[in-house]
Amino acid sequence: MPINPKKTDMSKQAPEARVKNFNEVALGYNEAEALKEAARCLQCKKPFCIEGCPVNVNIPAFIKLVGEKKYDEAAKKIKETNSLPAVCGRVCPQEEQCELKCIVGKKNEPVGIGRLERFVADAEMKAGNIEKNAVKLPEKKLAKVVIAGSGPAGLTCAGDLAMLGYDVTIYESLHATGGVLRYGIPQFRLPKEILDIEVDYLRKLGVKIIVNVLVGKTIPVAELFKQGYAAVFIGAGAGLPSFLGVPGENLAGVYSANEYLTRINLMQAYKFPETDTPVRIGGRVAVVGAGNVAMDAARCSLRLGAKEVYIVYRRSEEEMPARKEEIENAVEEGVKLHLLTAPVEVLGDEKTGRVTGLKVIKCSLGEPDASGRRRPVIIPGSEYVMELDTVVSAIGQSPNPLIPQSMPELKTGKWGNIVTNEETGETSVPGVYAGGDIATGAATVIAAMGAGKKAAASMDKYIKAKLGIG
């Protein structure tokens, strides 16, 4: 039977409906759609898709189980190496990872691995079988370990160490778990209810989560070792926003994407006045940048009532780093792209101190720069003014500096990142490991999860060596 050349379509809310709510946009596969997509998998003898997965999910095995309608078994298979399948199925850039390596994708569209992962995770949730399917843990705890930060790197490291038989404690600086999964990704892409269920699964594995504790400030890392922890993993993320570096960005109405999305997500500003944290945006919003964070900020702006929302980006659409489906969703919803355009100055009202516009200038593309992308070149005399009420800077974030500042002996890089061995997560301090955005700068959720997984394996070897366990 010939393979369907295209992925099975996944239903979405219509653009005109979804811009008026924060409900999930992509609706996921039903059973018939999942079975149709699972049938596209070739069950390769040498599955390159696994090589493309940073957390090494046995992709052909779980898809085979889907095809056999063994959804609980498929969930168990995924959770052997990935304790956050419902999250990954929604926000992982599979097109750059496992699906990029898919053999079917050489001549046709690759198998919808992410969509099937989401289906399996959601099926397990709907059946109420998460607790029943939980991995059985070793009876005796090997040692105590602590995780600083409950983002994707920290959660993954915690889950792996719990399954290896460790007594795991996560310290989270905020009042809710999830890190960037909670405060950085909008409700319409990753519902908080889904995240809560996945985090609760880690609790079922015995992981203790303590919020409102800032490792490095509330508790110094050295103190953690005195309290009997055998090793520490730092997964504090990239919480330091980058700004535009142009005049006027101290005006009221200029936000970093970090603050903007945190107010909307973590503080539930989209429910104002039910909640206490409004976001004043006015009718016209420009988001500078073109990554996934920029798309999230722009799409949130529409849902908060903005009439005109623009993406301002100094390169062309071909160079935009956001996922293609996120760009398509944004454009469908009415976000307008001002490409080959760079910010020059934020304009404001002298009396109110508020934003009134953004002066920008047109660009052309020159030779490739160090990133491999063609360098934007200013076109003299091409300035124009965009009349605006709000400007959001979404041009990247730097690693959270608080823990490195509290540990002078911890080696850091040029941009404030903690220097690690990429394969093991080891830092310059024995027993201290790090991974995710704190080590690499802002990257993807699945890359952070992969770093957490590598660190967990390395911490296991380190502790067992200290304990004399072969």
C-alpha cells in the first residue's frame, strides 16, 4: 500500500475565532487521524529519527504501539526517556529534530512524530491512567540531589534521577513551576493545565518541589552540600532580557518580551480584571524580533485587544528563526510583517512619557555573517515612522546571572553563561552541573531537556563513584 505523501492534517481553531480567546489553537488528532498517521511510519531497521531526538525517545516503537491501538503502552514507551510528552508534543520543533531525520521525509512529508506524541500523552490523560502507568522506582534511595529551577532542563533532570533511584528536590524561585514553559509560552500553545499534569507526574515519581526559593540567594549552593545533597543541577534558564539599544526605549509602553509574556502568562493578565496584573497595550503594537517568542508576543497582543500588530525584523522571511507553523498562524490571525526593517528610535509624548511610535529604517541583505545568515545592510534615507502605543523587544535573552554571581568559583563565559562540558553538564565546581539556557543562552525546550538528561546520567556516575557503587 503506498504511503500517503502528506502528513495527516490536524484541526485548528479558525483564525477569526481564536484571536478572541486564549484557548489552544491546535486541537490534536482524534483516534482515526492518529491511526492514519501512524500507518505512514516505515518502522526503519536503522531509525535515524531517534538520533534526531535530544531525549532519545524510541520513536518507531511508540508509533507501532499507536498503530496497534495500545495507547497506554505507547505512553509508557515514551516515558522511558521523556517524562514530558504532552509538552514536547506541543512545543518541540520536531521539524528541526526527529522529523528532519525521518526517512519518509526524504521524498514526502515526514511522519508527524510530534502530533502522535501529543495524541498518546493526551489519550493517557483522558483515560486517567497516568498514575497507573507511572514507572516503578527502586525501593532504596541512593542519595539526595537538588535541582535549581523547574524549567524543561530541571524537570527532565529531576525525572531521570528519580527513575534512577535518587531522592530529588527541585527548588523553584517563582511561586509556580515550569519556568519558561509556564511564563514564556502562551496558553493557546501550551495550556497551563497540561503542564500541571506533567509536573504532577514527576511528583508521582517522588520528586519534591519547593517554590519561592532562589538557589544562590535564599540558599547558597555551598549550603546545599552541607545539608547532605550529593550533587546539584542548575537549570535556572535565561531570564535576563536583551533590549534594542536605541533612544527612547525607557519610555512607558516599551516591554521586554520576558516581562510582557510573564505578565500575561504567570500573572494571568489575560484574565484582567479577574486578576490584578493588567497589561496596557493600546491599539497598535510592534514586536521587534522574529523568533518564536516574538510570534508569541504578537499573537498575545491580538488576543488582548490590539487592532494592529506588527513584526519588525531586519532580515527577510526566509531568515526568520520562528517555526514556520507559528509564522503561518500569526499571519493567519492578522499579524503584519515589516521585514528588512530595523528600529532606529522609540518615539514618545514628552508630557505623558508614553510611546507614540517607532522610527525604523529599511535594510537590504548583504553577505552572510558569523551566524550563516545574510547580514542586514541599512539603506540610507529610507527611514519612516510607525505610529504605535506599545513596543515589545523580542531579540533574545541572556542566562540568569544570580547563581553565577553568588559562586565566584563557577566558571562563566563571555555572555554570562555557565561553562559546562556539553556531553556531561559538568561545571568547574565538582558536584555542580548545569544545562539548558543557563549554559547555552536561549534555545529550544527540547534542547534544554536533552541537556537535563545528559546531566542526570553524568550525576548518576559521579555519585555512584563517590559511594563506591560499581
